[in-house]
Amino acid sequence: MKKRIAIIIIQILFFFSLFLPGLLYWGESLFPDILKKRQLGGYTDESVIPEFSVESYLTGEYQQKYTEWWKNTYGGRTYVIPAYNQIRYSLYNLSVTNTTVCDDGNILRVDEINNAIKIGGYDFSQPSKLEEMYDYAEDINHINHALEQKGVKTLYFLTPSKSSWIKDEIPLRYRIQEKKDSKKASEILVPLLKDNGTELVDCREELSDFDLPVFYKTGVHWSRVAEQYMTVKMLERIRILTGKDIKELHIGELHSQDRPVYRDDDIYSLINIYSGKKDDQYYYYDMVADDKEGESFSILLSGGSFNDGMVGDFISNGILNGGKIYFVSYNSYLVIYEENTEPQIIALNGDFSKIDLDTILSEIDIFIIEGNDGTGVPLLSSGFVNYLDDYLK
């Protein structure tokens, strides 16, 4: 009798799950005030129901397009997906692809974990990796001297990695893989840069006594307050190196709120769950620029998304005073920023010859290379440092 009841329950659950999308689809149409459609975070493919034809059916094209349409539009997907993700998040500490969740709710990228514990391709104590790092440092050294002759300064901007910043909170299943004699990229690179006299801003040192969150549980980019703090520090260094009377930018009043600021929940907003562990408060500063009009200056910037806040703060506060920022984002785009003008985007697709370096080098005052402590530093330049080095020879 018990076995029969169990079979009936399983059958009911099976058929309920089978017809659930249809029930929710009609429910959303008939009871829109009760079953309001949720907005899912992240990227969604736009698709339309395909027109049926015998030819498309026989070739399989119709079935493929119909499956794609159904996947993106089936009834109740905005309820089913968060429910599935909630189970993965709450029971198994799993998040979106290439991320994991710590016991305290901190979301980490797996590749940055591998860098923090220095395993596999992130162990730069290996001879081939050491050679790669020495070559990278030498390229920067040559660029530094070559640009100096053109009156252009060079600055290395080392940004922090969340996994390295909270290394003790990385799940044990990862930490036990670390080898004592292994080294990550920045442990090799920073001494080399200091030895060859390259100007360096190491955000790990600058933020070591910072009394506000540098990273939040909900994201992998640094916090907005840490970003703002380092933006001011970077501008101070640029003023010193270029010797220009650049408009100053200051930290203003501190604000807090219970909602994430800017990218403070960059990953959490993508995992589409009903409830998770967040930080109690999120902070941001007012940014205060001097009233005086400073000297114009321009920047060539190479790196990744950790630069976005600094670029935005420079532009929105009129710091450049007619200058430009040429931002080589990985090996994907060259973005040209000017105040009161829409950014100009040039797709590179790995082809740096599309960049008019003759013009740029004649305009800029400083070349900034941003490397993140969580990437295996040379990877972030995506070949541009090497390309510029060859160009200057």
C-alpha cells in the first residue's frame, strides 16, 4: 500500500512539473496582477516563434529555432529559473558559471581563486611562466624609457583581486591545493618593476588600512568607495608625474544605503535567486572637484574593467579640461573619451594596428597600464604592452 502511494505521488509530481510551464503561461495571461512577470538579470537572447514550412522541418531548422524560442519564452521561466538557482545557491554554494559561493555568502570567481592559491597556469614559479614575466617586465621597462624620450610618463596600476583579498575565506576544497613554493604573477612582477624604476601604484598597499569595504559579498569588482578612493590617489600621482597643474578631485561626504551601488552586486544581480546573503550597508562618496580650471592632459590607458570608475569620474568631473582618454580595453576595443562627447568605440578584435599610435603618442601625457592581481598580470594586457614595445623599437 505504501509503495503504491509513493508511486502515485511520484506520478503526480512528474505530471505537475511537466505541465507547470503551461499552467504558469496561462496563469500570467489570466491573472497578471497575481503572477506578475519577474525581470531576470543578465543577457537574454531575443527570439520569435518561427514560421512552419515542410522544407525547414525536414532540414531541422524549424525544430532548432522553435527550441530556441521556447527556451527564452516558456511560461513561468522567471519563476522556475530563480527556484532552480536558489536550490543550487542554498544547498550547494553554487552560483553562475565559473563562480562559487563561500559559506558567508561571498561570491568568488574560480579563475581568481586559482590565481590566489597559485595552481595550474597561475603558478609563475614554473620556468616558462618566469620567463614570460621577465619578458613582460622588460617590455614595460623599454616602453618606460622610450616614452620618457617623448616626454610621456609611464605608470603601472596594480588593482586588487577579491579572492586574494579575502584568501582565508576561500573554501577549503580549493585552499588545500596550494603549494608552498608556488608564486603568483604579482609576486614576481612587482619586485621587477621596482628594480627597473617603473612608477607603480599598488592598490593592495594603498588600501591596506582602508576602513570601509574593499569588496562586497555580492560582487567581484572592488567596492565603489574603494574605487573612488583610488581614483583620487591616481590623480594625485598623475599630477606629480606629469608636473601639470591638473584640476584636483577630492573625497566628499560619505553616504550609505542598503542597496548596492554601481557594480557592488555585479555577480549577485546575475544569479537570479529569490534570496541570498548580502551586505548590510553599501557606501559611496560624493566626489568634489576644484572650481579652478586645471591644465589639459591626456591618457593612454591599457587594462580592463577596474578602470571604468576612474575614467567615469575623470570625465564627469571635468578633470581632463579638453584632454582625452584613449582606453585600450583588453584586446577588444579602443574607446576614446572626451568631456561632453559620446565615447568613440573602435572594435579591435585583437588587431592593434587599428590604433593610430602616432597621433595618440603625440597627444598623451601619460601611459597607464592596469593589471589586476587576480588575472595572472600579463594576461590582462592581452598583447598590447608587447605590441607597443615592438612599435617603439
